[in-house]
Amino acid sequence: MSYQLVIAEKPSVARSIAGVIGADKKQDGYMEGNGYLVSWCIGHLVSLADAGTYDERFKKWRYDDLPILPQEWQYTVATDKGKQFKILKDLMQRSDVSEVVNACDAGREGELIFRFVYHQAGCKKPFTRLWISSMETGAIKSGFDNLKDGRGYDALYHSALCRAKADWLIGINATRLFSCLYGK
């Protein structure tokens, strides 16, 4: 038997989707049934690593270290969410999972949340996009009847990634600059 792995942004959304598509057998960190495995991200499971990850000296805030400009971006899994990330990674790597469905929130942030997990887990399986704006049963069914190629949302992902990196660069550098200059 082959499964579609459906990944939602939040447990409550995963439960709603699972109820509609017939994944009614509860497991540790996911639901299973009717050819589906349904799991969730708990929001931002994976994020851009903090400055100290790039170089030990960046753990201290010093004016002389600015600006901090990563050559190669690094990512981290939130320590309190490591168990759920491992569950998702293990599900993605199962040989009986043929496809992954991005069921994170329809929008830029949802796209980023899914892609960070997908990439951090090293997943190479094809993925589709569930794009719905309602959790009503009819909307979920219609969304599954009309799954889109996940790569069709690459521009949305790149937009979100650009914003996340810009936030990181501005946040890290401006916060440290003004803290060093004004001693607060």
C-alpha cells in the first residue's frame, strides 16, 4: 500500500483534514487511514539559525563583528519541537509514502513553514499543494480533488524566504548595532 503524507501547520487543522479524508487511526504525532498519513508542524518547526551558530564569537554582541552576513544560511529545529520534527522526517522517509501534500496555511508563511521542514528533512519526494481558505468539509474535499503541483508555489516560497532572510539580517544587525551604540 502507498500513502500520501499530508502535513498541516497546526494539530487542530490536521485533525479537521484527517476527519474529512478518513485518516481516523491515531498514532504518535500523526493520524492514519484511507491511504493517508496526516501530521502537523506546530507552527515554525524549522527556522533560520541564530548568529551564534555561524561563529562562536557572534554569541557576544560586539560592534566590531557587524555586519553579520551569512555566506551559507543555516537552519535549526526548535529544541522544544524536536520530537515532532523527527516524526515528520521519519514519515517523509518511509518507503510506503509516495507523495507529500503541503496542507499548511494558504499563504506565504504556510509555504515557508512547509518548505523549511521538507528541506531540513532532506525529502526529495514529489509534493502537491492543498490550497483552501475554509475548513468546511466541502472545501477540504474540493481541495483534495484539485491538488496542485507544489512547485507551482515556488515564487511564493522564495518571497517568504527572502522576507525571512531580510528580517534576520535587519533584526540581527540593527538590534546589535543600536544596542552596542547606546548600551541598551
